[in-house]
Amino acid sequence: MNLRDLEYLVALEEEKHFRKAAERCFVSQPTLSGQLRKLEDELGVILIERTSRKVLFTPAGDAMAQQARKVLKEVRELKSIGQHFAEPMSGEIHIGFIPTVGPYLLPHIIQDLREHFPKLEFYLYEEQTQALLKRLEEGTLDCIILAELEGMEGFGSLQLYQESMWLAVPQQHPEAQARSVPLHNLKGKKLLMLADGHCLREQAMGFCFAAGIGEDQRFKGTSLETLRNMVAAGSGLTLIPKLAVPAQPEEGGVSYRPVVDPVPGRTISLLYRHYSVRRPCFNELAARISLLVKPLLV
């Protein structure tokens, strides 16, 4: 038994498909299948029921895959410990972003981070909040950058910046002429929102509920760009995070106006596992990102 065999087992358990698991592990399908058969022979139990249509894991296979995932996580931590003491700002770093942060933050920071930390090799991932938290807990991500919500107390947190929400309206809308929009002006109106699973939806709904603003139930966006296009089409209004607002407040048929009294916003933070030995690296990254973003939010 070796670590590579455990990687094959975990990949197959997650993909439930021999070809996809082999591609993920960068080996041929016969190689992966053969190694797993050898693992079964060594253990003396059947781990996988092989059928022509699908892959089924036996109870023994499920238990082995679960334990293998833990072993691989600990191995990654061992590697991180050695790397941390050798040179904390070097090696691979796997960072997750939520969809309402990554596309709007990364263009402002990634080139600078590469130049400022030349020995770090960045791997970037975009998923919704719950998927990122799960991957962080399992150890497949080193840290994640997202909007803080209740229930994240189990992770270490480094605040990066506070981001306000702006109102996006069609250019012919009356609010498009205002310098800013008091939140109470929107009372009784219905706003376009993202679909379930996006943390921005939960935050926007919180502000809207408190201000007597409703949700347009006819449509739920899959991304901020979808919402932006719906506004441009004259189909409604929405809230957009400041970093997603174009440099020109009128663009593409949409006008963007700051919301005041109160200002709706969110806290963007870098989360990491409490016991991670890469805390010095995260401290450096967080400080640099905060410095880069600060002038963009004025």
C-alpha cells in the first residue's frame, strides 16, 4: 500500500467513474484499475463492485476511502510544516474564492501578488461558500476568500476589506439621476437577487428585509453578470458589490449609485484552518491584499 494507491481510491470514490478518476490522477485507466485490484488483494476485501454501467463502493470501500482522505490530508499538512519552516512564502498555495468576489478582486491583485511573492505558486478555485468551506476543512484548499457569515467561527479569519453595495438601475430609471440613493427610497420595491447558495443573496436579503424591500420572485440570477444584464434589459433593480461596479457609473445601459442611510455592505475575509502552520503566509497575503484593495473602495 502506498499514498498513490490511496489517491486513486479517493479519486474513484469521488468521481464514481474509472476514466474520470484516471484522468484526474494523470494515469491510464488500466493503471488505476490494476493498482486498486492490488490494494484489494493486499487487504483481502472487495472495495469496489465493478459493473458495466457504474462504480459501486462496498461498505469496506467507503470506510477505506474515508480513512484514505484523512491520511492524505495529514500528509499534506506534514509537507506544509516542512515548507513553512524552510520558507513560508514559497511553494504551492491553493486559494478558493466565491463567485461574487473572485472575478472582481483577482484582476486587481493577482499580478502584484505574483511579483511581490515570486516563490509562491498560486492555484485559484471558484465555488460557492459551502463547497469552499468543505474543501478548506478537508485540506484540499489552504485558505479561502469570501464574505463572512454566521457559522464560520470554526475557522481562523483575517479581515481583508469592507465592501459596500451599490444600486444598479436601468439608465432611464428615476434613481439613475440621483447622486446617492437612501435605502428607505427602495421600500416597497422588489429587487433581483442571486439564486440560493450565494452568500451575497443572504446578505442582500438581510438588508432588504430590514428596509421593507422585497425580492422579485420571477427570476433568480446565477451570477452577478446575469443580474447586470437583466437590469440593462429593464427587467428590474439589484444590488452590486463595489468592486463589481465599473469605473464609469453609467455603462452598458446600467447606472450604478451608492446606497446610503444606512450603507449596505459585507466583510470580505481570508479564512484558514485554525491549526494551519501557514499562518505567517496568510498574514502576509492578507496584508498585501488589504493594501491593494483599499484605494479601490474609496
